[in-house]
Amino acid sequence: MRIDSIVPGKFVKSSIWFRSEDNKPATVTWDFEEINGKTMVTWTMLMKSTNPFLRVMNQMFKGSLKKSFTKGLANMKSYLEEKGVSMSELVDINIKDFPAMKVLVAELKIVQFEVFKGISGMHLGSYDDFESSYNKLMEEARARNFELTWEAWEFYYTDPETEPDQSKWKTEIVFPVIKPE
């Protein structure tokens, strides 16, 4: 299975492969719509095949697939009602000076970095959602007419070993910037 696209709170599209001679994936979509303070979920799967036997089999399995979807949606509902949903977010966007620092880098050597100006934001939530926070921070830098050096720093304020709740994880993301003239 591969996630192809996501619009948070609205839509998820993925591809899933079953054993078939044409090796074409089925398209699975999840549509989310808020109605009267509740979320309506529509889960669909589209399979196309040129094989006549598989086309007949698709029709035969419609009933069991519907049961599977119904059970899956019920499981999702009970899980979300019990655990809740937490989306990561980027907060506290600032421009600030960062001090000179010595850093242990991947090659296990210490490197001295000079003072630099950076735009930073605090990412709250799972590391899996960093891309969204990185994009928002880049947009903010552009809106403020800063040129990015295309380096990035991450300062981790929460240890996942001691705090398993990902919604409480805090990570400061910093892009060194060049001030516009």
C-alpha cells in the first residue's frame, strides 16, 4: 500500500496492490466531511482489470468487501473516540539570533558554528508531520523576504523514550536566513 496524497481533515488517497497478472493497483480513497459537528467518512476502493475472471471475482466479493469496510469504519470510530485525534502544528514563529555552538555531527566529530540569524518555529506533535511544519516555516520566511541558506536545525525538547504521547513532543525547527538588504 502507498499513500498518494493527503489533504488533512478532508481526503486521503492511496494505492494498494493485490496479486494480479497486470500488477495494477486498486485506488482507495477516504473522504472526510464535517456534518453537524460529526465527521462523515466515505471509504471507497476502485479496482480496474482487463482480466475477465478478475472482473467477475470483483463482483462476487462485493458483499464481503462491504462487510470489511463496515467493520473497518467501526474500528476506526471506536479507536478515534477512545484515543482522539491530534494533529501536529507549527507555533511560535520567530526571527532570532542563535549563539555560536559546537555540534557533534554524523561523522562523530565536533564542528564549530558561528552566530547566525534564523527563523524558527516550534513543531508540536509527531516527527512524521515535520514536512508540513518545514513547508509552513519556508512560506513564512518567503513572506518576510528572507533568503534561506538551505540549512536546517532541529532542537528536540522532548525525549520520546520518556514521553510516549506524540502530541506532547516539541521540536524547534530553525532555518538560518540572510536578511534582505
